[in-house]
Amino acid sequence: MDSVATSAKVQAFRELLRSIDNDGDKFRACAAMRDDLLEKQTELEWLFASIEEVMVVECARYTEAKQQWSNSRNPDADVKRWERFVGIADSGAGLKKECLAPLTKASGLWGNEKVIYYQWASRGWKYCKLLGTAASRNPKWEEAVVKLNQLLLRRITNGRPPEVSAHPLAQIDLEHLTQWQGEIAFKKEGCDGFTLELQPITSSDLPTGYALDRYGLIVSEKIIDRPEPAEQTATQWAMVQCESPAVTPGASLAATENAPINTSLSPSTRSALSTPLSSVPSTRSQSPADASDMPQMLLAPISMPDSPNLPNSQDMAKVPVRKSKRLSLVPNHSYAAPSSRGEIVKSSTRISSRPSKQGQPSGLNSKYICTCPDTIPSKLLSVIEYEQAMTAKDIETAVKYGAQRDSLCLGHLKKYATWATAGLVYNQNSNDIMLTTNPKRPIIGPEHILPSTNSKRRRLSLPEALSSFEQVIGNPQSLDNLGDSVIQIPKESKDVRPVHDKSGDALFREQVLAQLEQRITRSGPPKRWGELNDQVMSTLLRRASQPTVEGNEDEKEAYFLTGEEAERRLEPHIELHGPIVTINQQQFKWDRDKGQPIHQLFRRMGNPYRSVSVQSPSLSLQNPSCVTMELGSVQQAFKEDKTSKDRLNVLELRNPLPRSVLPYFLTGEDSQLLSRVRDAVLEGATAERCTAPIGEWNKWKDDEDWVLLAQGGAQTLTHQDSCGKATWLTVQQGRVGFGWISRPSEEETRIWGTDPNNFMGGKLRYIVLHPGQTVYFENGMIHFVFRLNEHPTLMLGGHILRWSRINSWIRIVLDQLRFPNRTNEDVQPLAPVYVEAVAQLVSDQKDLGRADELGGEAAIATFFELKREFDEELIKFT
């Protein structure tokens, strides 16, 4: 044992606890450490049990010595070490037995063929536990595979692809699946959180090098043609062996058939009663057994032929061909094996053209050779070769001929192992059918397996935990080095920093670009608004890249912040160089029992006969881009939820939700100027509740909150929001691509404003927003929005004005008045109303002695000078 490394890890943990002030957090850190140390012990116990089983089967001397150790009264030091080894292995055997219940549960819900095909039994105790829980919470494979593929695709795009294997699911995938219940999107909270939509993934959605396997899971293309497993791994076979406590290696099968099962024997005692492999009788009883002995018959250990004693090519030529038609239809690994005495006996030979796997021992011939003796009934071979499945009728065959399995050649022996596992699960399902049909039967939940998501972010696997501690050893006092270590302290609040998912964003952009290319069929000038949007958006996205979010302040182009950090970032003296992205900043919550947010939105809208302005891409460029539709017609278009060529974009929809949609971090006093402007316009000199006449309301546009609703594929080209207002957008449903021109110079902004759609300068940046995320950007930011075809999106948005930004605000309004193409709506009717109201409010603040809050007397003087320029420009429009 490396005492230095152990001491360093202990010291790192001690320093961590000392750095925590709250005693409750300290206790949670202790619980996290406990869980991972116990998990490490579990893994070791499993390994001990598996290794001990191999020793029993492969080493006759071990079995003999084991019996002597139990009778020794004065064991020496070496014997004591062996006894310690066997004791740990016994604990592991109990763990392996516990795997049967979750495997049976997965088999009953998802299908036995998947349990076999993906070789889940070989993945270990914790994996099987998670598998059973995930299947219980997602009993329909058709739904589970959609969720699993979303999880796998996210890992691929984040640079953490699944292993190149027929069983691509990792423990983290199953953990997430247990938490993803119901036909809704999956949202993982925390600073490493993310959101996934419940949308099927097709082959066209997959990155290069990946495909869907026979059951619809994403796998590497390298193994997509892999056949149904015709063999079982050693771990898998060892797992099912432990279910038969009375049957031990080398025990007489006849005795097993006629003797009652003694389940009271401990594993060590049962192993001690074993006889060496060399003493296995050459002839075996073939008397039929009762069907109730099925598990014991199937799980009796198998004597594996010694692989080094392979026949040479000359001997192979002498072996007659055994005529069996079924095995030749099932692809197999190449193998050849002698009889138990190392000599070639009269046997059958079968040839398969499948090449051997890489890494297979060189001594094996590339052609399959069956060396089963003629005494093996053809019926038994036929049954175990067929699709590796088992029926009730096959159980009778297994019971009748089970005694002959040790005479099978290596290839058929491996097939028998896989087939027998299927029979074990089949038998268990038959005897325990209430497992899936009795609603009163308790189901193991993730709380018995996983740490609570409220108590810590996630538990790492043992290698990750050790790696984290090794990183800390160099500098135990630095908590920053812990990263995602096993002893992360939970966050009590939901105020977390959103994740900048670079890989996922890049994939989203590529998918949108591919869809745009499919829609762009004309090479000439566009004739409709949709054609213009597609062509310009394609150009924008090809030029766009991801923002810099780390490093020096002068280099940052976007800010991924907690709500508290965002609030501090909006202090008057701090300058922003890009959008702010937060998560969980909306107080209002949708009712999870009433469907998707879009559906609930229309429920709250009420009267479907009211009209709303909608952008329609099918309209000619000779006409306005908007058309008036009844709300009910818009609802029907979204209710059908299908990809449409006429992708509706609803930008003027009133917000029917409570005022609690305003993000928390925008509730400070500096952000409330727009509300004061509204009061000034509607109420005048009174401080009473608003009773403004209709004529006054017509001067005001309700911009403090509104709804953005769009069908999949709807695009919004570069623009500034009108009247110089800052904007926030919170995604409620779907994913939304958000792009902008980063840090444009005054000259770039001026050139862009003269012809926005043909502007080719500036630094274009983009991110992808997920449900629950809010983006805030300052007044005057040039931005655009893009979407995938498949999914409609819903955002709640609003505008604010900041007291500390009055000078930059009026400059932007003045420029928008001069260059009306900059905005997505006409500023002329409302801009004078805003400017006059703000001017009056600034004068009021000055009179109250609050000039410093607006930047001082000089800043106020600059504001009124810009207002004078605005008034002069406005005269040109009269």
C-alpha cells in the first residue's frame, strides 16, 4: 500500500472539510466520501468473487487446498491470506446474486433479446441495479431508446463518445434515464446542467462514424454489423452461476439432479465440497429431471476445454463434416477445440467463412470447427443454435439433455452459455410474473442506488474519484483543483451558472445550415420573404463562430453567469461587451400536468377569434412580411406540430402570463426606467393607480413583456430592437439559436445600418439557448435568431431601459431615426413619446439631487444635447 499517497488523500479531505463553514455541508461531504469508498469496496468484492470463480474452475489444486484450509487448526501466514481472500470473494458472490432481479426486470419490460444482445449482465452490480431502475421508470423501450439516444448524442457532441462496443450505455446514461420520466423534456439542474428534448433521432441526425443498431441505439459504425452474441463473457457466466448455490465445479450432475438444493451452505463451504476438475466423471447421467430444476440445470458450471491443446491442420483434415444446417446461418467467432483428453475424437466439422476477430489467439484456425462427439443429440444442438432465445418447449429439451453440456465443443459450449442465460431469465419471469404486473410490489428507485440530486451534483466513478484526489495532492490547500471531485458540496439554491455547450452548439448550427441548403433551390434573387431569410441566414451562419467566454475582460464576448453574478454585472459602472446568459431566473413555472408550454399558452390566451400579426415566409417581397391571422388559426398550426414550408413567426403576441416572468436579476432599481416611462406617459402628474383614457393608451406599446412564438425553421435576420431598448428572452420550449455582431465599431455599425442584409463585415458570434435559459443584451446590440425545422419554439421576452444608460440609449434612438432599416419595426411613431418622457424623468431626478446616479451634471448635459439633435432630426419627418 502506498502510505504516502493515502496520507495525501486523507489530508486533502481534511483540508476540504476545514474549508467548509456550514456543518450541514460538512456532513454532506462526509456522506459523499462514504458513498464512494463503499462503491470502491463493492467493485473490489465483485472482482474478488469473479477471480475466485475462475480459480475454482481452472485450478484443481486451488479447490483441494481450499478444503484443507477449512480443516487446518494452525494455519500459517499464507493460509490466512487465502482465507482473507476467500472471505472477500464470498461477499462479492452475494452481490453478484443480487444482479438477477434487476436483469429480470429489464428483460420483462424491454425484452430478453436486448438483455442478451447488449450483454448487460457483464457490466457489474451497480450497472445492473441502475438498469433495473431505469427500466422500471421507463418501461416502454420505444420511449426509453429515444431518451437514451438524446443522452448519447449529447455525450458525442461534447467529446465524450460511448465506447466502441455493442453496449454503448454508460452508468451516467442510466442515471440520467432514471431521472427522465414521462413524455417531457429532460432538464438537469446545476452548473453542469443541460436540457434535452424528447425527440426521436434519425440516421440523418447522427455525426459521422455513428449509426443506429438493430434496436435503435446509437453505436459506432465499426460494430453496426455485429451479430447476436453467440457467447457469454466470463463475468456474465460467473454472474449466473452464483444463482445456483448447490452446484459447484466438478460436482456430479447426477447427484445434483437427485439431491435437494441445500441453500444453507455458505459459499466457502460449497466451494470446499468441490472436487478437482480432473476428477469429473467421463460419463454422465442422462436421466430427465423435473422442470422445477431448470435454474440449477442451466446454471451448473461448465468444464471449459483447454484452449492451448488445439488440433493441427493435418488432424483437422481427417475430421468428418457433421451435417447441421442451422449453425451455418448464425455468424460465429472462429474456434476449434479438442476433446477433454487433448485428442481428436470422432467429431463433426462445420465451416463458417466469418474471419476471426482481431486480438484472437493466433493458434485458432480462421474457420469454425465443431468437435462435438456424435453422442450429442442433434435436437440439443439445433435448439441452442436457434437465435439464442428460449421458449417453454426448449426448457424441456434443456432439462432432458442438460447433463451432456460438458461434452460440447467450445463453440457450442459458449452458445449454450448464452442460451442458458436466456432460459434463466425466462424461468425467472415465469415464476415471478408479479414483478411487473403487481402495482403494489415495491420498485427499487434511484434513491437506493444514486445520490440525491438535491444533495450533490453527481457522484463520480471510483477511477474519477481517485484521479480527482491525485490532482489535489500537489496542492491540498487549493479547492480549485478539486474540480468535479467526489466530495463536491451541493448548492442549496438553483442559482447556478449555465453551461456553454460548445459541441452541442456547433452541431445545432451545422444542422440548421444543412436544412437551409436543402431549402435554397433558387440561384437567382429571392422573390419571397422566406427565400430572402434562408439565403441571408445561410450566409450569416457560415460566417459565425462561437464567442470567447473566458480570459481577460477585454476579450470576453459573452457571459455565462449565475443570477447573482448577472446582477452584479449590471451595476451602473460596469460595461458589457456581449450578452449575458443565465438559467432558472424565471419565477413563473408551467404546470407539468397540463402539457407542453405552447399548449398551455393557448389555453391561457382565451378567445381564439382575436387577431394577431404573423410573419409568413410565403409572402412576396413586394408585400409586407406580415399577415393578420385569427388566434385560433395560429393555434391549429402549432397544434399539428409538423414541419411546414410556411413557417409562422409570431412576434407581436401579448403575454397572458403573470408578471412574474421578469428574470430575477433584472429587478434592480437601475433596470426600471421603462416602467417609469410608462407611468409618465399614462398617468401624468398623479401617483394614483392608472386611469388613463383610451387616447393615452394608444401612445403606449406594452413592451415590458411579450411572447415570441415560432414554428420550426423560422428565422429572424440581423436587426436592433426598436427605440433603443435593452432586451431579455427566456426560452420556454425548444432550442433557439441566438447570434450577434460582437463589439462592432461605430463605422461597422454605420455601414451595417445602410444595408443590413448585405453587410459582410464584423465578427459574428452565436450560442444556442435551452429551455430555462435567459439571454439579456444591452440596447443597440445587432442580433439574429435561427431555428431547426423540426421543433417549434416559445420564448417569453421583454424590454428594459436603464437609468445609467440614458446617453447610449438616446444615441441609438437617434441613429434608428436616421437609418430606419436598423430595426425590425418603425420607430417614428413611438420614439418621440419615449424621448419626451425620459427627458422629463431626467429633469425630475436632477431636481431631487440625484444627478450623480445618472452620471453627474456633465452626463445630463450630454443627454439634453443629444435630445436637441433628435428633435431637429424629427422635424424632417413632419
